[in-house]
Amino acid sequence: MDKSIIQLIDELPNDNITVKVLNALDYVAPGQWQNLVGFDNSIRAITGETDAKVIQRIRDRATSLYHDPQRGYQAAIKLYQTIDKADTAMATAALANKVSEKIGFLSFLGNITPKADLTQTIDLVLKIAVEIIVFCKLNGIPQPNPQEFANSLANNYQDASLIRMVALVCLDGILPLGPDFLSKIQGIISGADSNTIIQNPVFLAVNTSLPGNNPSEKLGFINQGFNAVQGWMNNLVTKTGITPQSISSHLGNFIQIADDNLDFVAAFLDQTTNYFEHTGIQSVARRLILQAHTLVKEEIKQDTTQPIQNASSAATSDTSQYAVNKKIEVWDEEEEDWYQATIEKVQDDQFFINYIGYGSSHNEWVGKDDIRTNDYASSDANGYAVGKKVKCWSDEEETWYTATIEKIQGNQYFIHYTGYDSSYDEWVNSDDIC
């Protein structure tokens, strides 16, 4: 099972090579990046909230939003993780190629590893493509739009998002390819065999996420993405005066690099850092926390202005669908399954039931949380329908909670827990409910 956003933020390192490198790049974008780790700490830093109950509500709401597939948060994290993992594998190939160029008896490695400049170029343009896709997912733009992204990059990018793009220019552009990296990339892309690109492991890793119905259209999108951000990258270099030597010098303040050759340095950093995933998780978490904070503030405002719902009327509404002789399903806590039964008596919110196929010695009184109807016009392949009562397992509490399905998307179910407010609503997998 994929990790929750809380786990991802809690597990981010306080200090490793990735963090040291990002800190070294602060001179390019001063004060833009803080290494926020720990989910509750991030909530406090981003929202300014200090009330433990409010922080808990933001945490719960953020968890719910993260698992909503329509929001795109989880898909964004997966893209950041995928391209960084593929990039690390390619970095090993690039470093092997550098060795083969310098040491004669290893020259055969050059026959099975891609040329470093081509490898680096493909890596950079695909990271731009992924950033565009993620940006559009998180902003509700139906199709990836390079120009919309370029406008936001120039005017709105900040914090972890900005340092990620700065690192892209420095670590994947200037350091390995030189100060003329933009023209070099343009030449490499225009002259590269399309089969070389579409067979590249990084391309294959993100291929299904790239827009286009065929390789030609996907390559067209990659080119559009690079062309859209060239102006911003050129302006960054011009404005800050960054060079391969200045980057290496600032890196030397944080990490010791034995080889002064910058192409070796670049290949080494590719292999030992995951700045795209690290800052990507932080960017998604920031946006998620801000959205959750807005919703929780609105809920708190409504809590103070709206009367409390009449609990007895709510209970009456919930139990009115159950009548004597009604066929239902009853939850068995020990067997962790539902059994068919018939209602024989009703008393308030208690029901005396007879299990179908079992003798009267098994008859018993059960509460409304442990019974459900199965009168749904249409159910999905798993037998679930909107409005159906289910039991949801909590690994943390090691118990089953009663919930109602409110939305269905594939094998994902958005549920509302009985007896809890909407801040606990969340998306769960089919394996988590019964």
C-alpha cells in the first residue's frame, strides 16, 4: 500500500546529501527554501496555527484530500518519485560513460551506456514535462498546458517549487552541460533519433503520463515544454550570473567532492540525490495543507453559527428503513463478515433478528450500526454502491468502524464514518472495507 502524505513528510530527512545540495543552492534563490519535515510541524509553519485540535482537523482533512483521486495529489507524488528513481538509474550509466572516456581499458563500457550529454538532456526535458503535468493536475487544468505552466513559473513559483526548478537548471543543466546548456539541449533534441528517446528508461518510466496518442505526439509535448520554459531558464542564469564554477564552489561549502571535474560532479550528484522527489513531496504537502486549512476554517466558522443537528431525528431517519420481516445483512464481529437475516422485532434502534439458514437459538438483538440493507439498483464489480453501509478497518486502532459510501471511483471509495464529522471523511481502497 502506498504511504500516506503524513508518512512521506514525516520520513523526509533533516540532513543528507540532497538537503546539503539544496541548501548550497540558496545563493541562487535566497531564503526561498526551508527543509520542512514532519507533518504537524509543516502545518504549524505553513498556516501559523498552534491549537492542537485545529492542527488535528487540518491533518485529518489533508489526509482525506490526498486520497481523493480527483484532486491529483497522490498522482503528483508518484510522478515525482518515478522520475527521480529512473533518473538515478540513468545517472549510473552516465557515470560509467565518463569513466569509459577517460580510462582506456574500460572503453567497452561506451558501447553499452548512452553518451552522458544525451542522457542528461533527456533527463532534463522529461523533468520539465513531469513538472508541467503535475502543475496542471494540481490546478485543475484538464490537459497539460506548457504555456500556462511557464506563466506560473515566471510569476508564482516559490518555496520548494522554485528551488526544485533552480536545482533543475543548476544540477541537470549548467553543471553537466556547461554555461551554453540551453543551445546544447536544443541541438541535441533536434538532432536525436526519436527511437533513442522513446527507448530511454526515464521516458519509459513516465510514458503513460505523457499526453499524446503515439510517440510522435509525446515527443512533441516534450519539445513544447522545453521551449516554453527556455526564456525563464535563460533569465535565471542572466539575473543570477550562475556558472558551473560558482555552483561547484557553493557545493564545496557543504559537501566534499574529491574530483574537480564538473561532469563527474554532476553524474555523482545525479546518483546520490533525489531533489525532485524531496521538494516535490514538500510542494504537494504545502498545497494540500493550505487547502485543508481553508476548509477547516470554514467548518469552524459554520460550527459557531449553525445549530446542532437533532440527534434523535437523525437516528429516526436512519432506522426507518428497517421494519419487521425486512431482509437485511448483519455484521459478525468475530467472523468479520456480513450474514443474511430477517428482522423479527424492532425496539428503538435495536433489532431482533433471525439468521437465514440458522435455527432460532442463534436469534439475537443487534444495534443499527451492525445491520444494513442491500436494496441498491446498481452495484459495482465489488458489490458496493453509493449509500451502502460498510465496515472499514483501522490498522492504527485495530478495529472496524461503521461508515457509509458517498462516492466511488474505480476501486476507491469515499466514505463517511458514522458518528464522526466530515473532517474524518476519506478515500479508501476496496481491500480496506467490507
